Amino acid sequence: MSQLRALTSARGEQKQRTRQHLLDAALRLMDERRGFASLSLREVAKEAGVVPAAFYRHFESLDQLGLALVEECGVTLRRLLREARRKGLQPRQILRSSVEIYHAHVLQHRLHFLFAASARGGTPEIRKALRIEESHFANEMAQDMRDLGLLPSMPKDDLQMICRLVVTTMMHAATEILDLPANDPRQERELIDNFVRQLRLIFIGARSWQSKD
């Protein structure tokens, strides 16, 4: 019985590894500046080192693989919030510190952010899934802001709207971060400064915002 359990466990682990190989293969192919929609099942399988028939043991289609990548993007975004919580950012420095953390996070997880940018031109199902993940991220951000006492008098729905606007700005900034030439501290500094100004403008407007029925 113990041998059977060990064999079943080993097969399950192998299946999970192959699934992850397929996801990673799609990301690597997109690192060649290709959109997700341009990928074929055969080349993803080849890049992962499996035969095309093996692909269907893990995903029904490339779109289903794309949905799994969207889930990974959501996990990547939530790691960003955990990193900000771990550092215990102070309200007075939260904008610039958050932007610097985000900049480093995008570079560290560049393939997922490349996919997220590409997914905006994908199928309606993938675009919808990406919007849902971004909405979850915005909701968590709003909760963090409430916990920090930022915009304490703002109604919940309005705060979530502000956070969705911040997330939209963040995702746009991610493409600019990815397009920056390597080892160019001047352009990097200018991008970070501009991103901080954009967020500051959002929150200046938020403080004077009055929701109307």
C-alpha cells in the first residue's frame, strides 16, 4: 500500500512539473517579444520538451493555458502587496517606496508582466480573467489603505474605484519599465519620478473627490 501511495505521489508530482514546464515554455516564447495569441500549441509543447499530445493531458487548449498564466499573474501581484506589508511602509514615504518596490518587482517577474501586457490583446475570456485578477488586487490594495488609515473618510466603493485607477496606471507603467534599456539609471530615475507624480495626482484628486448619487 505504501509503495502504491509513493507511486501515485510521484506521478502527481511529475504531472505538476510537466504542467509548469508548459506554462514556463509559453512565457519564454513570449520573451522573444511575441504576443500570446501568436503562439501555437506545437511550439509550446516543443519548448517544454513534450510531444503535442501530452499538452492535452494538462490543458484543453492554449486559451486554458492562458487562463492558468493569468492566475499566476494574480499570484505575482499579490506577492507585491505582501512585500510592501513586510517592509512596513510609512504613510509619508509610501508613494515613492511603493513605486520603487513595484519597479523591482516588475523586473524580477518580467515574463509574467510581459504576458499580462500581451493578454490585453487576447481572447475575451483571457481579458475578462485578467480584469478579475486586477480587481482582486485593487480590493486588497483598498483594504491595505484602510488599515494604514489613508483616505479614512472615503466611502468603500469610491476607495476601490481609486485603487482600480491606481492598478490601471501600474499596469501601464509596467510596459514602460520593461521597455527601458538596461543600465540606464537616468531613464530609470525619470520613469520612477514620473510614476510617482502620476500616483500623487490620483491621490490629490481623491482627497477632493465627492461621490454623487
